[in-house]
Amino acid sequence: MTLCLSGAHLILTNSDSPAINSFDRLVYRAAKNIGFFNIADSKRDFWVPVIKNIVLSLSDQQLLTGLAVLIAGFWTHCSISVYHFALVNDLAWFSASVHLTTLTMLRDYFLERPVLRNWRVTLMVSMALLLIASTVMQGHYEWYDSWPYDAQCLFDDLIGNIGGTPRYWMSVGLALICIFYPMNIIPVFERPTKFFDLWLETKPRESQDQAIRSLREKRSNMITPTSFKGSMKRFGYTLLIMTVSTISWMYFALVALIGSRTCNLALDTFWFAYSLWSIIGDRAIPSSDMNGNENAMSFGQIVPILLLSSIVLVFREASDDQKKEMREKEHSPSHSSQLSLVHTHSSTIAAPTAFQAFEMTGAIQDAEDDIEPELNPPRRSDTEMGGRSQASGLEGGSLRREPQRRPTFPSPANLSRLGSGQGGQA
């Protein structure tokens, strides 16, 4: 279930953004071509927080469960059999694999909460140390031949007797612990992440660019070769540039692969498969090698079932909280203001602006002024009759008001023609 949720979160949060790892972008493009990432934004916004809350609950649950199993195994190592201690180690490995799987998608969560991250990392380091101790204690060469005997007998005789097949699997387990735990712990801290980014990616890329630039300058500074020796030297520079570019490309591809979330999820899946295979292999031991019935339903079988059922409650709580948050966003003032801005923008597109309305009014007024003199021709003024117009207007009755026009300016051609006419009159 944790692997499925982690994969779903990777699908929902992956994108083609330059901030995403280059290998993850490559996986996103390949999956998008087959329509695997065609998910609506509303579904994405709903499911990402819900999955994160569920995985966070599973992460803490597996971390505490693994620690409890290991502490109980070491606490009772004097009275339990080799078979039971092997199952304790298998269950702890299983819990560790599930917990490390969750760290791939909870990196941003831990970076934003350093105090909670430090407490969790302390528990993770404690669990890793206990796993190392339990793995080393299973390196006795007679481990697989002593299932019904007390584990303390082999622990007392461990020094100098590590060998055979148990030593091989002990080495495999120690290698996995020493590789996977640092790979998952370092990315949840900002400063170590920047340090490794600087010395594993930024500095090598600058060195690559400088080396290629230097080789190209040397090649360009060469006089056009006329001899066979000069041609071979120029070809050597070209070959060196191609070699440096190829090696750099392979190096940066490896760095991107190791740092990608897709690769981390695949490696965590391998750890999970190894832990599951260990449990199935130890449970397949014949009952004749056991003391009593190992398949009876007891406390150890009931507790995991109850813990698994708690996921349903976490899912219901996370989904209800997310639905409530989305409803509050829809009715929030900021959301309403955004909608009003969208409505205002659409209305401004349909209705004319104030400047456009002013221009339209002016054009209509000009048209009316041009039409009105034709319908009501003006009387000849008194000055044209040789008389003098009366300012009060008592002699001629009511005076018609001349239409008001907007001021117009003569064109440059008219100005030049007017100037030449005045000069001739002078």
C-alpha cells in the first residue's frame, strides 16, 4: 500500500518544470506520451495533500513499529530461539523498507519542519544501528542449522565463527543499510543537499565547460593545416572534445539517475522485495524444526491487522479535511475577488471604454453639425447687408444659435497655401 501511494504521489507531483530532476522529467515526458499523466488539476489538488497525510501516518507507524520490534527482540534475546530472532530481524527490515519508501515523497515536508525532522532522524539512526547489530548477530556459520535452539548460544560463540552463507547475507544486509539510509537521510537536510549539489553537479559542470572551451580555443588558434601532421593534430583536438563531452554526459546522467525520485522509489521497492522474500523464506521452514505451533493466531498477528485498519480512519480524516479546505477557498474573499476581476475583465471587453465613448460622441456631434445647416439654412448676417448687428437682438426677433463645432486645425498644405496668399497680398 505504501509503495502504491508513493507511486501515485510521484505521478501527481511530477512535471516538466526545470526545477524537477532531469531523469524525472524524462520519465514524465515518456509517460505523458502514452496519456499516463493526463490528470485534471482539481483531482490533483485534492489527492496530493490526502496522499501526503496518509503516507506521513504510515511513515511514523512503521518507524515506531520497527523500533519496538527490535527493542523487544534484544530485550528477550536470552530466551527466544534462533527462528524467532530471525523473524524479529525480518520484521524490522520490512518496517525499515516501508519507512524509507515514504521519505522519498516527504522530503519537502521535513525541510519545512526542522524540529520534527530532527526527532525523526534520531529515531531513524537508532533503528539503523539496531538493524546493523541484529544483522551482524546472524552471521554465525551455524545460524541456518540452529532454528529451534536458543539464540543466546550462537551470540556467545559469534566472535571468530562468522562464515559460510550467513556471512554472505550479513554482508548484503550491511551494504544495504549503509547505502540506503544515507541516501534517504541526506536529502531531508538543506545544507548537505546544497553541498552535494555543489560538488557533484555544479563544480564538475564548470570544469567540463572550461575544459571544452580551452580545447576549442586551441583548435581555433591553429593555422589552417596544410600538412598531414597538422591535420592529425586538429583531429586530435576534435576527438578530445568529443571524449570530454561523452564522459561528462555519462557522469551527469548517473548523478541525475541517483538523485531522482523515480530511482529512489525503484531502489526502495528492491529493499521492500528483499525484506518480503526474507520473511517468506523464514516462514517456509518446516514445522518439524519448531518448538510448538507457529501459525496460531496470537498477539503478534492481531496487532498488525489493527494497525493496518487504522489507515482507513486516516484516509477518511484526510479527505474530509481537504474537502473542507477546498470549500473554504471557494468562499474566501480572495477567491471572490479573483472571480470579480475575471468578470470585470470580460465586461470591459464587451463594453466600450470612456475614451471610446467620448470619441463616438464627438463623431455623432460632428455629423449632426454637418446635417443641421442643410436643414435650416442660416439668414444672411447684417454685416453682409451693410448694416450693423444689434448686440441685444431686439430688432430681428429671436436669433438662432449657431451650432458648436469642435476646434479643427488646418493641415500643413493649407497652412503653406495660406502663407503664400498673405505674402502676395502684402
